[in-house]
Amino acid sequence: MKANRAIKAKGVFINRNRYMLLILLAGFMLCLCPPFLNTYQVKFLSFLLINILIACSWNLIGGFCNYFSFGHGVFFGIGAYAFAIAWVRFGIYFYLSLILGGIMSAGVALLMSPILRLKGLNFALATLALLEAVRIIFQKWGFTRGLKGFDAGWKFPMTLSDQHFFYLIVLVFILMQISLVGFMASRYGFASAAFKEDELMARGIGINTTVCKILAFILSAFWAGVTGAIYAPMITYISTQSIFGINWSIKPIVVSIFGGIGSLLGPIIGGIILNAIDHFLWERFLEYHTLIYGILLIAIVLFLPKGFMDYKDRLTRLFQKKKPYRPIVDLD
Amino acid sequence: MLYFLIMGMMKGAVFALAGWGFSIILGILGIVNFNHGIFFVLGGYLTAALFALGLPPWLSILCGSVLVGIYAVGVQRLLISRVMSQSHMMVLVLTLGVAIVSREVMGFFFGHDERFLVVSGISDRTFSFFGYIFPALDVIMLLVSVSVFFLFYYLFNHTAAGLTLRIIGENTEIAKILGLDVEGSYDLAMFFCGLWTAMAGSFTVFILPIGLHQDAYWTIMSFLVVIMGGAGNLFGTFISALIVGAILFISSIYVSGYSDAVIYLLLLIILLCKPTGLFKSKMMVEKRI
Amino acid sequence: MNNGMRRRDFLKLCATTTIGATVGVSFSPIQTCAALDKGYVLFGGSLPLTGTYGKVARLYKDAYEFYLETVNHKIVVAGKEYPLKFQLYDDENDPTKTAQLTEKLLTVDKADLLLSAYGTDPVMAQGSICKKYNKLLINGGAATSRLEEEFSGTIFTLVPTGDYYHKTLIDMVSRLAPPLKTAGIIVPDDPIYHEIGQACEDQLKGFGIETVFKDVIPMNTMELGSTVLKMQSKQIDMVVNTGWDKLLASFVNEAMKYKLKFKFIDGGHVTLTPFLAESLGAKRRNICGTTFFLAESRTKDKYYGDSFEFDKKFKDKFGYATEYHIAMAYMIPQLYDMILKNADPKDPFNTDYIRKALFAMNDDLIWGKVRFNEKGRIIKDMLVVQFQGSECKTEIIYPTENATAKLVYPADLLV
Amino acid sequence: MMLDVIDISKSFGGLSVLGNVGFGLKSGQIKGVIGPNGAGKTTLFNIITGVYRPDSGQVHLYTNESRLSLHCMRPHRIAREGVGRTFQKPSIVWQLTVFENALLGAMNQHRRQPVCGRKKLKEWTEYCLEAVSIDPQMWHSEASKVPIAVIKKIEFARAIALAPTLVLFDEICSGLSRMETDELTALIMAYREKEGVSVLFVEHDLRAVKNVCDEVVVIDFGRVIFDGGIHDAFKDPKVIEAYIGEERA
């Protein structure tokens, strides 16, 4: 028990096993839902989960390692396209192509790992540039084009039902969470807390920061790729304009910031909140919802800079005071 | 070829004008302003509006730019100054939100049509030089940006305000200790940022159609030239802007349709080989990152 | 501290709202009701009302409203009159949202029929949802030839494929004297325009006009300086702009700088928005272009007599002139209306019935003759227009049956 | 001979910081590195720990079986080979607990019997924390909440958690009261006695240096001006000159 707490990743406000339990529970609950929901609600939840998935994958590199990637959509897109090519053009088995999508974008991440040498803004811009470059390449390159001459898009036959996709996404969600927690609780994840604080120090105490970063980058790219690969057949038509658009890169950042950067639960909460808000804005304010969305962004930064996890942390502190889970020794 | 090079550089002057604003904000406030493109677009729209009211072109350009400068100061005072203490990326998200809001509000005021002023005697005026034709507006752009550069240089090195800005850029704490008016200087920087960026937009509206949704493109382009040239380094920004312009132009001459790909790949290569940009970064941007 | 308190309140607010929201969204009871039990007829659709295409989406929206006004919110289904309601959503041109919203329309809102979205990706997304629910869609928002392949019989498209966009104009051009020898084509860098450009090139070749120049323009800025410079060195008789008015304006402006001379300019698909007139003014004189719809073409309308009246009424209401998006959007509910009038009372919205009716459709409406081919694509020729006279009036010059003026050729362009 | 520094030179942008610095460190020895501000002490440490590459010269670490050339190794390798260090400005992860900070070091030690498994790791970390005598009830409180003396101890613990053969202390006593300094120096001596490690000790507080060190290297303007017994050091005119000069300036 104590050891578990000791190997606790920064920002996970609860014990690792408990978090796993929570996730499994949530997944189980979700799996129970579909019979009671109509197809729209199932789809809504699926897309919500997709947003959460990509946000979580971003949070690994952006939140825990403090590398704000502005081109995370590139891995999402590569995943989708790799899936399209594997499944539609080469007729590879569906689930295998999903994995392939993930592997492809992980591979690209590995190729691109030198950009991890950049810091802060330079890294942000480099990822942005990567996104644009890849988008244009995919649009021009015959191999990644759709089956028709000028059409840069891919169309998928409708194979699985919405429920099926939903269960698939829930499964991926659980697997991803487990892998994330696993990573964060491993020495690499734990080390990321150190080099986020001070890289010089981290290396001074024997942490191989390069390896940590690259691992985190690849893992996050992999999950982003898998997410893209699932998204593609779900939406049934993808094109470079829609899949490599900047909004797939901005969305995860906003979601994570809403929920709270650098915490495992943050993106999940942020995703739920944002989607709910977004959904209501569609209904009520037809032409003003983007405006309101913007105002909301500003409000969040002004009033809630640490995201909703801040709120959570307060709660847990309260609740820790009752039973001293982490005794706060005040020595000043 | 040389002709294309010169033409490209002229086209690049607009990036320089747009980039400088970004550069000072990055260097002195140490924030990335995603609202930057809005300055550009708003400048274009206001100029068009004023021109429609019957003002002469130069005057409408001037007024438009100044108005945008005031808008910029307003944003700084009301919003950005409140979150300066927070992490760099939060400020970035804030400006993102501001950009969204501004864009929508502009939509309500100006409508969603593009703006494009084709004025006989201005838009189609050209100089002929050794048999080569140079569009007058592009030449003026270049001249304006060069003069603005020298103006900047003077402001930064020979005026109290400029000195203050530089000190703040180097180390805000020291500036505070010295009792300098940090907030005021921030406003000043923001004003100039808005002014020059809007001026770029105002000129561009006579050259190209400007749409409400181009702000993202202009933000990214100024970001690009600034990082390429070394953040906070005005001269570097200027040169890299000219280079970017030239490359865009020449690549669209020889490999049309791939110009964007070329520029972004170039950027990637530069960032990987020389992360600090082509020229030495003058101000300690990294301090907040 | 005070600040802290406020923050906490704000937090509480957010938390409660969001919890309420999520619960409300995901667990609202599923009411099931057959068509017309709800006592009114509902058409639903999603449009990119905010974002890059907000400009166009507003036209659609106004047109839909205008239709509702026209029929004052009534529709006759199977001989019985019902109130008519439209439910529009905003999808920000994001196919994800289009898919969700279409699903919502069909399941939650119980929309009886669907109105078209705008843009290739959203329409494709919409189409696949329709296919799933075995609904069909009259589409006025996408032209890509992908539609037939995937959704033949599900999506009925009111705009022809890319190769029709310049067809009429080109075969008019082929009969000109003195004849045109060479052509230059400008293509915005987007799949659909590549499609159009390729089609133009082939058709021109068919009439012995060779394409000596073809240039791809990046979509972000309409920077044409380099294009025009390249044109300088070539001997080009006619220019074909496969893009839209923004590109034309930019092109004219650049071409005038370099004093380029052409025998003929195909201004492309001029959507006759005020933009062109405002920006170019007299400089657009004698430039030709193609369009789907023009008030002057005097196509018939059930409620307003002809398109001219239609245009006038619309201008009175919304303060700007009609153009093709509006006529097309106005068409969509009207087609449904015509079909539903004598539908089977037991199951009025039967998809097979509507599909059959649409295939059988052959009427003169404001959109010209509406006739769908076996793949559900309209068979329609474009009108060729030219800006003529001192105030650059838009005149139809071809096809001759509904021409309002004769082509001015050879004309002095770009002066 | 434990550590061998052979005329190291380092210059930043034309400004020479270290010029032909060379000295040796016997195993089990505590050597002070002193000198006025800006003499290049920290730079020297950064070269030994591989943060900077020297322009010229070599650094050799002799472990019982082999000889490692530190001047061409990456910092984390050097640390894992048993060179623990503390930092001039206290640099620990403030959000983590005291225990976890020590753990950060502990999980990277490969030299002694590899600490595998949670339980072993935990025991090892606790051992280190006890070695620097941090009050166990403080172990699980956030690092940002403990006093500066404990912060210094955490750094010490983290350094020795690597099971080092050589520990480098970079002004570890700065900002501590006289009593705390004495306690810390006592700890260092005790640890040296127990583990027989050799220590390189940069300090301004000459009292501490006198307490701890057997020998000192005096550096001024990037040059070694004295290398030898602690007691002779302050008789040496050059050293006095350097220190007086500092006081004058």
C-alpha cells in the first residue's frame, strides 16, 4: 500500500490501483448503457469518448512531459489514413488495421522524435509545421489519396453498428487508461515528474530524459493513431481537409486545460464538460454558440486556471484531512 | 530569376510588418498571441470601411491601424494583463478564446463577405524598371516595412520608452525593482503590435481579398517568421520574412501548389538544425516557457 | 480570499450545470412516435453557420426561412394540411458534428425529411447516416462525383458534377469567330476544383483548344502574382477560372497590373454576390462566367410566377439579391412538398415512394427544369452570363433560348 | 587515486572560465574546492558530471575494476556509474513528497545489488533517508512544505541513493544556520566513514570546509592556485591574495 503510494505519479490524486478500479468501473457502467440509449445518444457518447481519448493521449506528452504539441492531430490523421489504406486498399483484417493505424503513427513519432530536442514555443511551432507538411504531403501523394483521381478522401462501407463501435471505443478507452497509468507509475513516468521540474537535475540524478520523452511521445502518438483509426470508419468518410484540420490539434489542448493539465482524470472530466456545454450551445444558440464557446475559454483561463481538477484536488485534500492519507506536517 | 527573387521579397515585406508585432509581444510580454491574425484582418476590414466612407486611402490606412492599436491595448488591459502571472500556455489559450470572440463579433458587424479594394490608380499602378514591372503597392509595402524597421531601431535604442521595453524584455523583476512602469510598457508594446500588424492588413486589402477566417493563417505565418528569425530579434524577423516571401513566390513559380509544403519543411529543418532560429534571439523569451 | 470565494461559486455553478447536462443528454427518455403523430411535419438539417462557410450557410438559412414565409408554415401531406416546421443546427463544417446532428434529427427530433448540409465532408457524413436509416436527402451542398458512387439513390443532388460547370460556356466558345486557339486554366488547390479543371481541359481539347497553361493556387490567400507572371510569357487567348468570385477578383487585379491581354475570360462560377461588384466595379466589364440561376432567366415559380418576382420579394425581405444558393435551398423543401402532396396517407414519408417520385420528377421550377438521372444527379446546364454595358449589368448570353443579350466578342477586357 | 582531473579547459563564447585545471582525489578522501565567486567551481562540477563537455582535458573516474572517462559520457550515465551530486540552487520536485524525491534517485541506482521490486526499492530509499536522518514523520509530506534544511538533506539523500563512489556537494551549506551546517557536515563525515566514499565539496563557508575537508583545491579565475593540505592553504600568499582581493572588491 505505502509502496504503491510511493510510486505514485504526480497529479494522479488517488492511488494507482484505485484509479484502475475507477476506470474499469466506469467502463463497465458504459458497457451497460447502450440498451437504454437510442442511437443518437450512443453516437454522442462515442464521439465524446473519442474526444477524451485524443485529449488523454495529448495530455501524456503535453501535460505530463510539458511538451505542448500543437500538431497532435497529425497522429490522429496518420492513424486514420493508415487504417484507410490498410483496410480499404489492401483489405487487411479490420482490427488488425486499427492496430496498424496506431503503429504507423507511433512510427512517425519515432521518426520525428528529434523535434523533442526543441523546447516550449519552438516545439509547438515545429509540431504545427509537421501537421501542415504532412497534410500537404497526404493531399498530393498518390498513395495516400482516395481511390479516385483528384479525390483526396476515403469512403468506408458501414460494417459495424453504432453499439459495436461504442463497445470498441470503451475497450480502447480502458486499455489506454491502463497503459497510461502503467506508464505514469513506471520509473519513466515517475521520472517525467522530475524532468518536467528541472531537466538538468533529472539528468544529474541519473534519469535518461531522452528515453523518457521518446517513450511518452510514442505512446501518446500510438493512442492518438488508434483513436483516428476508429474515428475513420465511424464517420465513414475522411479527407485531408477534415482530418488534418487544425481543430483536431486544438481540441485536445482545450479539453485538457478545461479538465486540468498533467492529471490523468483531467482530460476525462474536461471532455465530458466541454461536450455537454457544446451540445447545449448547438441547441439553444444557433449562430452564437461559437461566440459563447470563446467566452467560455476566456472565463476558464480567468477564473479556473488549473482546470476542474483543481476543484477535485481541493475536495480530496478536504477528504484527506479526515483520514490522514497524506499527513501534512506543517513545520514553518 | 533575380526578378522573381525581388518580387518575392516584396511580397515578403507584409510578413515582416505582421511579424514584428508578434516578435515584440513574444520578446517583451513573453506570450504567444493567437489573437494576432485578428489585428491583421481587423485592420483590413476597418480600412475598407473607412475607405467606403470616402476617406482617402492613406488616411483610412492610418486611422484603421490606429484603431486596431487601441483595440489591442484594450485586450491587453482587460484580459491579458490579468493572466500574465499564469503559465505561458494558459495565456495562449486565452488569446485563442479572444480570437474566436473577436472573429464572431466582427462577423456580426461587418458581415461575412470578404473585403478587397481594387482602386484604379492604386491597385493597378506599377513601376517599370529596366523593362521589369513592379507593382507599386508591393514596392510601397517594402519601403514602409524598411522605414518601420528603422523607426523600431530608433525607438528601441534611443528613447526612454524603448530602453524600458528592452529592460523588461531582459528581466521583468529588475524592471519592477527599478520602478519602471511595466504595465504601461506592456500597453505600449501591444499598441505598436496592433498598429504595425493592422497596417500590414490595411495594405494587403488593396492587394488581396481578405476574409474573416484568414486570421489563423496570418497568425501562423507571423509565428513562423518570428521563430525562424530568432524570437525578439527584429532584424532577424525582417530577413526571415523576406526569405519566406521569396521562397513562397519562387516555389509557386516553379513547383506550383507545393509552396506551403516547401515553406513548412524548410521551417522544420531550420528548427531541427538551429532551434534558436537563423539569427541570435535578442530577448530572453524562454524565461516564461 | 474574496476572489477565491467567487471562484468556488463559479465552480459550483459549472459542476452542477455540467452534471445536469450530461445526465439530461445521455438519459433523456426515448419517446417513439410514428410519422405525423406529433401533429406537424418537421424538416431538419445542419449548416456550417459559424466558421469559414458561415457566409454561404446564411444564404441557405435565409432561403429556408423565405420558403416557410411563402407557404406560411403549412404543408399538405396526402391531401391533409399540417403545420410545417424546420429544425436547423450548426455543424461548423465539421463532419463529426454533422453526423451527430443528423442522427439527432432523425432519432430525437423525429425529423420527417432532411435538408441539405453544405460541404463535401459533411454531406458525405450526412449521406451515410441517411443510408443507415434508409432515408433520402436532396443535396444542394456538394458536387463531388463521389456522391453517385456511394449514395446513388440515397442522395439526390441539385447541382451537376464538376464536368458540367463550364460545359455550356465551352461549347459556346467553340463557335466563336475569330476562333480561340489556346487556353490557360486556374485551379484552386482543392479536390473538387481539380476535378472541374480536368474536365475543362478535356472539353477544350475536344474543341481543338489546347491548354497551354495550368496553375494551382493555394487556398489560404489568393496570391496570384506568380501565376500572372508565368502567364506573361505564354500566348493565351482565353483564361478559365475554375474557382469562384474571390479568385476572379484577385486575378483581374493582378492581370491589370501586368497589362495582360486576353481575347476571352471565363470568370468561372460567378456566384453574383455583391463582393464582385464591390471589389471590381467596372473592371469586370465583358468578363463572362457561368451560373446555375439568374433572376433574369425568368424560370417559373409556383408562388411568385417567375424568378424575377421571386428575386424582388426576396430582396424586400432580406435586403440582398438572390443568387443560386438561395434558389437551390428554396427548391429542396418545395420538391418535398410537391411529392408529399399526393403521398400514401398511411405511410406518407415512405422512402421508396419519395425516391420513385424524385426519379419521375420532370417539372419546370425556379431551378429550371428539374430532372434527375438514374444516379440521382440533376441533368442541368449552366447559364453563361456576361457583365455588359457601362454599369456591368449581368446578362444571360447562352443558351440562346433564355438569353437576354448577345455576347460581346471580340471585346476589350481588363480596362 | 579515485578521480583524476587532467588540465580541463572550458570557455563560453570566448570568455575562458576554466584554464588547465587539474587535480586528483584519493578514494575515501574529502576534498574542498574553494575560491571566490565566479572562479568556475560550479562549471568544474558541471564538467565532472557531464553537463558540459570540456574544450580540452580529461576527467577519469577509477572504480575498483575499471577506469571511466567522464569527459565523454552523458550525465545520466555518469550518475549511474556512481557520481552523486547536489545542486547549487535547491532543485527538487516540489509537488512530490520527501520520500518520492529520494526515490527518484534510488530508482536509478544500478551499482549495488540491483534494487528490483517495490519492496526492495522502498527499503533502500528508507535506508537513504535514515542515513541523512530525516525525521520519518516528515517523509510523506510534500517537499514544498518542509524547511530548507530538510530540502538540503533530501538532495543529500537523493545523491547517496545512487550508491555513489563519489559525491559532489555544490554549496550545500548555503542558506543554513550555523547549527544546521554543523549537523549536515557531521552527516557527511559520518556517511564517508560508513561507506568510504570520496567527496568533492564546494563551499563558501570556510568554517564548514575546515571541519570537513582533508585537502582543498583553491581556484581563482579558472586556475588552480593551490592544491594541498587544508591547514597550509590559508598560509599560502596566493590564496590569501585571492580572498583579500574578493573582500576588497
